[in-house]
Amino acid sequence: MTLLNRRQLALIALTQPLQPLAQPLVQPPSARTQDNALGAALEQLNGPEALAWVQARTAEARQLITALPDYARRYADTLDSVSSRDNNIQFVRAHRGHLYNFYSTANQPNGVWRRTTLAEYRKEHPSWQVLIDLDQLGRQEGRAWTFSSYVTSPNGERALVYLSPGGADRTEVREFDLNARQFVAGGFRLPLAKQWADWYGDDEVLVATESSAGALTRSGYPMTIRRWRRGSALAEAPEAARGEPSDLGVSIDTIEPRDGRPAMALVGRRISFFQNRHQLLQGDMLSPVLDLPTDATAWLSEGWIVLWLRSVFDDGTTRHPAGSVIVTPIATATQPVRRFHALLSTAPRQRLIRWERLQDGFAVAWSDNLQPRLVFQHWNGETFEAREVGLPDNGAAGVIGIRADRADPGDSVWLTTQAPLVPQTFGLMDLAEPRPWAPLKRQAALFDASGLQVQRLEARSADGTLIPYTVIAPAALAMDGNAPTLLYGYGGFGIALELDYQRMPGINWLRYGGVYVLAHIRGGGEFGPGWYEAAKGARRQAAFDDFIAVAEDLARRRITSPRKLGIYGASNGGALVSAVLVQRPELFGAAVARVPLTDMLEFTRFTAGPSWIEEYGDPAVPAEREVLARWSPLQNLKSVKELKDLNGGTGYPPTLFIGNRNDDRVHPSHARKMVARMRALGHAQSWLYEEASGGHLGRATPQLFATREALLHTFLMGMLQRGATASAEPAERSA
């Protein structure tokens, strides 16, 4: 069969009514009762009835999408882009003379953890020493392990390695001998749990895990920190700190003992997602709670406590604006009078990207109205002297990243630069002696960017606020409203949409003639804490209004039109897409929500849900439940008839929900119930694809990632292209 015939058949199939669903789980007398019973059954993660329904829906979605044009090409190109050595920089982290890297390929999907030296890394093709072969380990143990992270011991001889089953948040922790390249027999080892540990000397670790009954908070995270010495039983390890069941969890941040100084750690109670109470653990001494802003993020660094402020802080002599980074000496941290120094004092539309401790001060990467900046704060013994560091290409990169060797920083940072159409570069930059930067590694161009341009535009939201958005499109775009356009957003938890190299949209969307748009809506972190706070909790609707305003502005400018506009978001972005889909279905031609939150009246009952109360509100509090009820996507869905009465027949656009059964962060029932209810209300053009592994991020292997990217982009392009060739069947007729 020719490609043309396959395309024709796919388009014909899309306009045909779907066959009735497979046998329902239950058949009670009323449709509403049936809907509720199905929803309850789908909350059972691995219930046999639920799995039968999910597997049928997944097979249905996969059959639909893989029959669309270019699915196989997208899959192959994405797989090559993430697993080919020639296409990717092999990024490293430095520690005590070695550069560490994790690397996976199509032939080694679970990957290898390895290391090399700087001299080797400077070569075009370095020689690597493999530390752990995850595929081999999986074959030996009969379990597919995903490499999560690691932390090296102060002497650089051991590491605590975090291994995840299929990309879940839960991990197993094992001690690893870096010289012998094997796990330490009888060494530190923690069974599978949501947990973390860090070295407190070479023979002791601080552990936060589910060590006994009642050791978890309401959010499902560890409530205690224990000091576990080598050769002893974890159950016998004394408690170093303890939180409360109502807390989110506890936190640990250590610095390596040096020059005879005892081990030191900043331990914290995470009262909520952003509220913390910290204590300083020095040797065997635990300080009282430190007098620090509870909403600040705090870290230990050599000689200093570093604070990133979420709100204005007056230290008695200086008023530091929200978003600033300040430091105070550890030696005086517990004293009533302390001196704070500003590393970064922000104004509106400015934000911290990352800081790193150097030998003679700090490197601070920050953003000014989405333009990256880098400053070296040199310590002269009394105060910090700011030295602006010139970035490659006159600072025109979309975003930068920095990292230093924590054990032996010097005054150099590993610098990454990139922009939406400019691949990444990576290498060492000496900030003490600025000189022309010569990056060590350059990423290959993964798509043809010739003829494309990046443009910043603004839309006016419902309350009058101007919302920036970034458009990547052909420079010669015909402004006739016919360009298939993909609008992406997140808008939550203060997380910024970075202007990084857009390789997935480039490979899967731009090269097929599409326009790609990033919406910098409130709730995100692009412009500092104020931008985030403007859409937090009861103000959540502002994020939805911003996204809707961008969609309307794209149509007003004739960049696209509603029938050619697709939207995509994941996690909190999946909640965003689901909400605006329900509120303004006429604005969109297709939608994809991946690992979304949709049931905002019940989200606290599942997995890590209680930890997000600070972000969304608490459905157990009547006033907050009332706000959530106004926008919760699942509860605000309308039937075909209701929508027809409201807007003359416009139903919900074709929508794909992608869940993950191995996601222990956002429960897959959110996606499942949304599809079940949409179909019960007559919206047949709603599909579910549920992956069995990969966790919340869905990147456990290159194959899983390539499948996901190919599915969502093929679905969106197929639905939007359909709009140009055949009008969508009203949902009432196709039910």
C-alpha cells in the first residue's frame, strides 16, 4: 500500500463514528451511576477490570495514531536523536579528578554510568570507564533498573547510587565502590521507597526513609532523619531530626568535612511545598530552629548558608526583594545578629537560574526578561565584588546553565549555552580570568532551522496583564490562519519554561511545517516569585486566562486559527490543558494532556497529592473546595447537548490523555477518569494511552521516550490536518 493510500485511509477513518466501547465494567441502571462506578473502578491501579478497560483504550489509541502519516518516521528520528552519540553532548559532573556521566543508547536502553578524566574528555571520542551497566544489572537481577542519581563520599572512593524500577519516584539506594567498580558487600543499602540519603563523613550517612511504622507524612514522604553508621543496623540508627505527620517531609543538605572541621548538614522540616524550618547539625550538635524566612530555599555551601527568597526579607539593615539570593556565614548563623550579603538582588521580570560556590566566591546565573546573564561574586574578605561575565554570542543564548566541582571548585564553571534554534555548547569557563570561551563539546543540529525565526509577542489577559509568548515559525509564514500550531504551557510551582534548544518540537513539529509556541503564563517562574504568586491557589484561574489569551491572540494575528491550534501540557501542564479545554473548547482543534491532574476535588487522596495543597488549595476546606470546584476539569465536563445549548454545537476537540501506570507522583486515574467521563457524556473523540513503565517523567528508556513523543505529535498534527480536509463530525453524531 502506498503512503498516499495510507494517508487517505487514515483521514477517512478519523471522520467515522467510533465503535461502541468494550463491555463496561458494570452496567447499573442510570448513566450517572454507571459513570461513578467506572470512575471508582479506574482508581484501582492494577485492578483486573480497570486494566482490561485501560488496555482496550490504549490499544485503540495506538492503532489510531500509528496509522496516521509519519508516525514511524517521528519515532525513528526521535530515537536516533536521544540515543546517538554523534547527536548528543555527553554532559559530565566533576568530582575529585573524575568526570561522571550517564549514557543510554537504543542498544543499551537502560544505559551505563561511567566516568573519565578531563584529559580524555577533551578528545573527540573519550575513553570511558564503565561503573555500572544497567542493562546487565537488570538481566542479572531480573528487574529493569533505571539510573536515578548518585552522591559521592567525601573521600571520593564510594557513592550512594539511586536505582529506580522503571523510572518511578521510589528508589533503592546502594553503596558503590568507585575503584573496585562494584556494589559494596555489606555496605549501606536501602530498600525501595521514596527516600534520600547523603554522606555525613566517609562512614556515616544521614537517611530519610520509611524505616518504621508511622515514619511517613501524610504526603507519603519520610518524616525522620537518622544517622546511620557503617556496620550498624538502620533500625538502631539514632534520630537526628523529626517532622510532623502533617508536614510534606524532611530535607537534608550536607557539606563535606574539611581541614579538621566536623561533618555538617542543614536539616529541615518541609512544612509544605515551599515552607521550611531549618536546623544546623554540626558533628553531634543540633542547633535550635534557625531564624530564617520559612518560605526561603536554603542550602549549605563552604562557609555560608545560601538563601533564595520567595518574599521580601528585611534583615535589619537591608530590605531584600523577593527572588534575591543572599548569604550569611555559617559561623554566625545561630547568633541573634547576623550579616547578610546579596549575591543577586532582583527586580520585576528577573529571576535566579542557578548559583555555584567557587574557590573565591560564587557564580550566579540569572535571567533578565528571559535574557541570560552571568556574574562572578568575588569575596574580598569583607564583601562581595560583582564582576559581570560576558557570555558567548553577546549573551544572545536563550538560556545558560552552570555547574562546579563541589569538592574542588577552583574559579571555573562548566557552562552550557543554548537557544530555541541553537544547539547546546558545553565547556569550562574560568571566571577569575575571563578569556574567549572555547567550548569542549557541541551538540549536532537535530533539525533544519534555516528559514525559521524566534519571535517574542504579547497577549492581553482577562485582567489586562500582558502575557509574553515565544513563537518559532517560518520567517515567511503566510499569515492566513492555516498554519498547524502547537501551543505549550505549564504555569505552576514557579517553574520556568526555558528558551532551550527545542529539539523535540523541531524534530516532530517544525520540520513538518508547524508553528511552535511557548506560553510564559503566570504561575510559572520565568519572571520571579511575583509572577508565580499571581496564579497560585485561589488565583489559579489567572493561569488559564493567560493561556486562553495567548490562544486568542494567535488567532487574532492570523498566525493560526482555532481549528488549526493544538495544545499540549504535562503534569501541572496537563491540568492546564484539561482546564482550558473544558472552559473554552471552541478555541482549539486538538489537545494532549500527559500525566495530568484532572480531579481536583479528590487529588489529595492519591500518591503525593497532599504535598500540592499549598499550590492548589485544600478540597477539605469548604472555601478552597469551592474555588477548586469552579475549575476542576473532571467535574466541569459537559455533555454534547449541554455544549450545543451553550455554543451552538461546538464539542470538545479531539483529545489524547497520556497516563503512566508506574507514575507514583500523579496517579493515572486522573487521565483514566477524564476519558471515561468524556465518553459517557457523548464525546467519542477522546482517547487514553497509558504506558506501563517510565514513571512520571516517562524517560526510563530511549524507546519509551521516542514512543511518547511520536504518539503525541503525530496525534496533534493528524487532528489539525484533518481540519483542513474534512470538517469534524459533531460529537453527538459520532457517539
